[in-house]
Amino acid sequence: MTTDSKTNLFDLDCKEIETFFLDLGSKAFHGRNVFKWIHKHGVTDFDAMTDISKRLREQLLQVAELNLPQLIFEQPALDGTRKWLIELKDGQRIETVYIPDGGRSTICVSSQVGCALDCSFCSTAQQGFNRNLSVSEIIGQVWIATRELGESPSNIVMMGMGEPLANFDAVVTAMNIMQDDLAYMVSKYRVTISTSGIVPALEKLKALSDVSLAVSLHAPDNALRDQLVPINQKYPLEMLIPACREFVRGDKRRKVTWEYVMLDGVNDSLQHAKALIRLLEGTPSKVNLIPFNPFPGTQYRVSPEERVEAFRMRLKRSGIVATTRKTRGEDIDAACGQLVGKVRDRSRRELRRPEAENLKVNIR
Ligand code: SAH
């Protein structure tokens, strides 16, 4: 976001910073250096950029700023997962989750304040929607994570609050910065966008960003998916599946990861598994079964473990790679579908989660 007439350089990718510097009458490589200072070295003060001349630094102070969202609380879970509550300039709050796994780390990044999609089993949806995040607010979560961890995360998943493809431009720019060698250097196979299936945006994405694709499928037929993931009424399976197949075409290493939340008695029978196998035929696929994370007021129940396992084995028998997602950070509501932040002026106001004030650890 830009305040006054100053440009926040955290909103720009490397090319855009180069252009900004050329427009100032400076050189592109100075722009590249500043990009590297802010993302790779974490420097947010122009005066600390020692290879930038004093004159240029003074000029930058007039026209540019380095604004990041602020980490205000950290909540640690018993399993090492950490949930970060991050405050934006306008007082909105979002959540980012850090999930350690052996020597590797995954950051789960938010793309919007709340979410407009209204999936019936997701507690973010209950919050309503306020606004899109800017590039600086998205990449700011990665910046914060990198500083907290002392290194770039090994994996970044756009699986936090919001529908990333509904905030297309900012998410594409941020994902490109994540992969940039002068910034976080995360491999294109280790940056994942998770979408409920906004088909036209998905069709556009491939040309602009080479990332891994996860799709919130949750049902093998339109009738059921219409209820669980209402965007399906607009972009039904016969549009979604070919678009996903097209997205991974041309790279043998790529498969679509289908996310499938297991809801007791709703979508978890062997008939559902068989229908799913038929649906995915011809598409390089991996299925990720997600145990349902309940939240107050939900109508759904958790599938029994044996049923999840039977479902997984059925998929496996037909040659589909299927894994069950380990639930992480459950005790602090950091698991899938539990991120709520603090959405101000949301359309639905009932409060379902402890507010930030009740979080346990105040680190700032
Ligand atoms: N809007 C994007 C990003 C969210 S990713 C998307 O729909 O893909 C978070 C994943 O967790 C999605 O697959 C989502 O459907 C799933 N999820 C949401 N609520 C959940 C819950 N209560 N339990 C388990 N998984 C849930």
C-alpha cells in the first residue's frame, strides 16, 4: 500500500523496482540492489544500504517508503507449529502459520482479510470478507517469517485466509518475489497456490507464474460440491477439471494436489472414493485427505479414522497417490480452515474465536 504520494517498495517485484529507479533518473541495478537489501537482507532503512549513494538515499526518502505489516502476537502450539497474528496499517489482522517438519519448514500465507467464498465447512468463511491484501502485506508475511526463522522457509503455501485467485495480481506478484533469487529463492515446486477453483483466473495464471497447484475439491460430483464449495455453481467440475489438467500439462514433475476434507457421512464413503477415481482419470493427480477441523457452531462431524484410511486405500488401489494431512497446530486453532485473524467491518459479525487480546504470548 502506498501512503501520501510515496511508493511502498515492498509492493513491487524486482522488474517494477528497476523501472521505478529508471523513472527517477537512476540506474536499474540500484533498484535491483534495493530489492535485495529489503528482501534478502531484511533491511528496511534506506540509510543502512551502504552501496547506495547518499544523494540517491535522500531522493528515495522523498518518494519511496518501506512499509511492512507488523507481527503483534506469536502463539506456539505443542507440536512446534506457531501462529502469527499480523496487524495491517488499517488495524485489520490476519494470521500466518509456521509449520516445522524435521529440517524443513512451511509457511501458510494469507491472501485476503476474511474470505468471500462461504464454503460451509470453513471457519474463515464465517468471518465474512473485508478486503484483498496488497503485495506488501502478502510478501510481508514471508519477510516476517524469514526474520523470525533466520532463513527463508523451505515451502510456502497460499493456504491461509482468503481465496488467492480472487486477489490475482497481488498474489502473482508476491509469488514471483518468493521465487526470486535476489529475494527468498523458494523453488517453483515449493510455492503452492491453493484455490477453490476460480477457473478463468486459473487459466490466466499459468502464463504469469510457475507454481504448484492445490485445489479444494472436497466432493466428486456437482450436486455435493455445490453445497460444500458454492463457487462450484459458477465454475462446475466439467470446467474446473480440464483447467487444472491444462495447468500441469507440459511439466512431468507436476501433479494437481486435490484437497479433500473428510466429513462424516457427507463425502467420505467408498462410493465417493470410486466417483473421485473416475473424475480424476486422465489428470496427473495426488489426493490430500484433510481430517475435518471442527469449530464452534459447525454442522459437520469428523470422519472416523478407519473411514479416512479405507478411503485412502481405495484411491491407492486404483493408482492414485493419496495421503492424509497431518493436522498441525490444532490446540491453537492454526489448522486448515481455522484461521480467522480479526476482520473489521465484516459482513457477518458474530464472534466465534477468542480475540487477539486473549492470545497467550505477547512478543511485541
Ligand atoms: N481459499 C483457498 C485457500 C484455503 S486453503 C482454497 O479454498 O483452497 C485451506 C484448505 O483447508 C482448503 O482446502 C480448505 O477447503 C480446507 N479447509 C477449510 N476449512 C476446513 C476445516 N474446517 N477442516 C479442514 N480443512 C478445511
